[in-house]
Amino acid sequence: MTGPVTTDARLRLALALAHEGGRQAAGTVGADVHVDWKGPGDRVTDVDVAIQARLVERIRASFPDDGIVAEEGMAIDPGAREYVWVVDPLDGTNNFALGIPCFSVSIGILRQGLPHAGVVHDPSTGFTCSAMRGHGAMAAGRTLRLPGRPLTAASNVAVRAPLDPELTAVTVGWLRRYKVRAFGSVALHLAYAAMGALDVVLDHKATLWDIAAGAAILLEAGGTITAPSGQPLFPPSAAGYGGASMPFLAGNATACAEAIAECRAALDGPSVSAR
């Protein structure tokens, strides 16, 4: 990646660390990694933990005044710092643990609670997306400019399964009308949305470390990310920094406006006059 965006010291470090973490992960694909369970269907491996420890060590050494939130049990004063790094050492751990080569290293940086910069790197393919607020988003050496595009039969959507009980009717309708793409990595979903490959991404169980980097990239590309109701996601609440779910809907602005209208109608329920 070239251009003025790489002159930012934090983004340069994030890019370097994403590739370093990616090399570490790629070197263990197919190896006998140790797998634990954080919850039903939610794996963690010793590789996640090792990569995170190394990345956090490097961030603390380079920017000791910054806060850090990392998926595998790490938080350093996130609410009291101007800059907060949000680290997901392996986004798509379930894929990684199963030997499916579709996962990413995701490093986001919030400034005063808002997406400031982000890097999403897929070590299996070498694909990297990055962005910094006010300087645009880039992938494969090109600037990403995401046009608004309405939902049609050719649209691609990504929806987390099992489906959100509150939005089941909406998402089942999408599955009937649109093409479905799901890769097992929220960060990659957002990066693909920034490229225009996905028109809408809906996820009701994402967390801050899943979305911080991808949100920065998508917003700089010209896309939208909000709660499914259309309410802002950022700045996160204290619970968000602590790992609480941050349901979101993201994609190009035109498709998202259509999708938000459907979600809002479902969440609001029948009107008073219809009851």
C-alpha cells in the first residue's frame, strides 16, 4: 500500500503487526494447535493467545499512552485514552481451528471513541485492506470508492447464523431474494463490503474487536455501519469495550437505507392502530 495514509505512525505499526500476526498464524495452519471453548460454538486456540500477546507487547512499547482492548482478555484503560487499539488476533478462529483457510488479523484504532484507522489482513490470500480517517481506504494498492447501489436479485448479503430471532422474518426474506455469502470472519465481511463485493452485512452477535478495523475501512470507502435500527454504533458504551454484543448493519449507503427500513419496521412491531 502506498500513499499519504501510510505516513501515520499508528497505521504503519498496525499494518506491520497485522502482517506479522498473519505470518505467525499461517505458519501453524494444519499444525496440532490447542483448542479451548470460550462458549457454545466459540473456539479459542493457543495461536490466538500467542499472536495477541506479541501484538499487544509491540503496541505498548510504541505507544505507551494508548489504550488497548483485545479479544482474548486484555484491556488497558480504554475509556481514559484518546487513542484505543482494538485487536482481534484471529477473526475467524472457528475456521482456523478447523483448518479452513479463511480468517484474518484485525487491528482497529479508535480516537475519542470513533473509528480512526484500521487494518484487516487475510494471511491465507495476502489480501489486505486499510484506512485512516480523512485519508481514504485502500486494498491491493487501489483506493476504495464505494458507490450507493440498491438491493436487487444480483445483490450479495452476509447474515450471521443462527439468525437473530428479532429479525428472522427480515433475514429469511433476504435469503429468498438475494445471494448469500458468508465467510466466518466479521472483519473480512466488512472489508468485502468496503470493496462492494457485499451489499449488506447483518450481524447480531459481533463485538467491538470484530468490527473496529472494518468499520474504519468501510466508512472511509463511503459505506455505512450502524445498529440494525439505524442508530449510531460509535462511540461504544463501556459494555461495548468490555465485549458486549454490538449488533450492526453495514454496506453501501443505498442498500443499507433499504435494509434499515426493513429492520426498523420489524423491530418496532405492529403500529398502535394495527393492534
